[in-house]
Amino acid sequence: MRYHSTRGYAPVLGFEAATLAGLAADGGLYVPEAWPRLTADEIAALRGASYVDTAVAVMAPFVVGALTRDELRGLCVEAYARFDHAAVAPLVQLDARHWLLELFHGPTLAFKDVALQLLGGLFERVLTGTDKHLTVIGATSGDTGSAAIDALAGRSGVEVFMLHPAGRVSDVQRRQMTTVLAPNIHNIAIQGSFDDAQALVKRMFGDAALSTRFALSAVNSINWARLMAQVVYYFHAAVRLGAPERAVAFSVPTGNFGNVFAGFVAARMGLPIAKLIVATNVNDILHRALSTGHYARGEVTATAAPSMDIQVSSNFERLLAELGGRDGAALAAQMAGFDSARAMRLTDAQHGGAGALFASDRVDADAMAGAMHWACARAGQVIDPHTGIGLAAARRALLPADVPVVTLATAHPAKFPDAVERATGVRPALPSRLGDLFDREERYVTLPATFEAVSGWIAERATPSA
């Protein structure tokens, strides 16, 4: 399988090279040259499969030429051995048609673990036996950072520089990053928003001086391998609810669009998905884009769901590329216009094509709290604010009565105890394995959100590539 940039100018790469690169040299995102398809019989055969078996079946076509099925299986076994639930991603029923897909049973209590535990193993496999040294630079709105740090801490040949917006992540989220004192881990709190952090990362990848001196790589959902691993749980959930004979809808709390784009990939692979509901908070750039066709950046508003406090969704580019017929030059021009004007109009093909599979909803703080209270009072489930936004959108969605709706539960409620307690009256406790989190030493640096300050700090400490 070969991988092409959405913008059409970067070199075509194999799976391993695309994984190490993360962001394409032309500023685009890598996508497979073609979407593999699973037959109805192949999908039906997943009904009794373990999560690892499902992962191998779904991901194997994407790694042809790079990994054998046995090698892929070994990486999956290692990745999911640290999850505290045997099902890895269990389904929980809320009522006659609504379900939760619990994606927070990994070591850092967030859905990012599902992909990043695998990505950590992939990085180590590619680097073992070589003199390569990888410099991972990432931006996080809360959960990606802790999941990446957990997956990569102490691994040889790789170091991590993770940017997070100072004061805009929860205390648990911050401490899960800043209390990891491995020498290859560096945390940077920037005096700005997540969008500022994300823009800095993209600029560093595009900077010739940095990219030639260091072997840069990404762990955000701009990295194809991470997104690929997230496709698996759509299949895993859907077959347990009747696929391929019955279509299933998914409601996805959405910030950077990677999680819900994985659902789009699953649909392209043949999974019958009735609708993908893009659930946003008041930072609703995606809801506005999908409902009106106008993609316009606003100012970030801090909320109780910080992982969704985003006004530029990187992975949206992958969808626009696909719906635009993979015209790299046209997309490059479209994205350049957005970068300069902070707004752009989707083409008719992009807007209409998105409407065929996607719906969207904007969920405010009251509706979020209402969904959290309902889940606790009526179904006995304590959920976090992000999941509350997804559930609120799911319950308001206009769908046929016979379509089951799965809300992706993206984080453990204990990561946001204050917001959960306000909505439900219940204060969730951290799992025992994280019980001493607030007693651990923290280590991070605070920097202004400028390219010179951040790139200079990293350049002074990173190890040049071989």
C-alpha cells in the first residue's frame, strides 16, 4: 500500500515512511492510494472475534508490504495488553437504542490510547537496529499528549516534545503529561490556545532548518497510522449490533476530526454506517461547515470539554480531499486561502458529499450537563463532558427508530471530576493505578506561543538525526 499527500506535491511513501513522517512535506496529510474493502461475509466473520483479531483484519490491508499479519498481530497484542478491560472497547447499553462505546480503558484513560499504544510499538519496530533518531513534536488539547507520552516514554531512538495550552487542560490531563520524568519526554506549556500550538507544530514541520537537522514525526491524528488504528473500533462495535445486515449510527465528540474521520474510513471499507454525527461544543467550526458549507475560524472559547476547544480541525482536510476528487492542487489552493483569510467556502461536491454520511450538532453547556445527568440518573452511567456532548447530540439526532446509535465515550469521567460532579452530584475517583497522580513531581516549561521561542527551545535540546 502506498500513501499520497492530500495536497499532491509530496513524495509518495510506503506505510513505514508515512508513519515516521506524520505530516507530508507539502503540508498535506497522507492517505492510502485506495480504500480497501471488506466483503459482507468478512465483516460478519468479525462478530465473535476478539479486539486483536478485529484489529488485524481491519488494518492488514493498510500495511501490505511493511508488516506481515503475524507482525501486526504481535504489535496489537502488545498494545492492548495494558488495557484494564478484556474487551478493550466494551459496549454499554443505555436504553432501547442508545449505547456507549467505552474507549477509555487504556493506561491514560482516553480513547487516544487505542491508537497511540500501537503507534509507540510501530515507532520502536521501525527504529530498532538502525541509527535513526526520531524527534516527535506534537500539540495536545488534553488527551493526545498523555497518551503519546505514555506510549513513547523510555523507548530508544525517539524523543517527544509535547505542546499544550497553559491553563486550558484539566489538572488530571496536565499531570498525566508533566509527571512523566523519562529523559526522552519534554513538556511545553504555551501561552496560547490549542490552535496556536497546532499551528506552531505545522510550521516547525515546514521549516527547512528544523526538518533537515532533525527527523521530525507526529503523533497527532495527522499521522495516518494513528487514524488507521481508530477505524478498528467502528467495526468492533457495529458487528455486535447487527452489521453488516443492520446499519449503525455513531455520535462522535469532535475537535480535530480524526476520530470521526476514522468512521468515514470504516464506511469506505464497506461497514454500513447510517450516519456519523459530528458533535461539537460551542467551538462549533465543524458544525457550521457541515451545516452551511462555510468553514470559518473563530476565537476559541474555553469550556468544560477542553479537548474540543478547537477552531481549526486538521483532519477535516482529509475529508475535503476525498470529497473533492483527490485534486491535490485544488485542495492546496483552497487550504492556502483558508490560512490567509481564516475562512473558506466548501465546494458543492464537498458540502453535498459530506451531507450524505455526516450530520452535526452544536451542544452548549446546559445540554451537555443534561445528557450527563440523564446517563447517571436513568442508566446508571457516569460519563465525562466530552461523552456528554456526544450523547446529547445522539439523543437529538433525527434517525429511523430501528437504527442503534453508539456514542463514543472518549474519556474516563475521573479526568474531569469537577464538571462531572456539577452535572451528576457524583465525584468520580481516579482508578487505583493513577491514585497518586497528585503526589507526583511535575516537570514542564512555559513559553510564549511564538515560533522563535518554541522552535529555539526544542532545537537546543533535540538530538539531530543520523
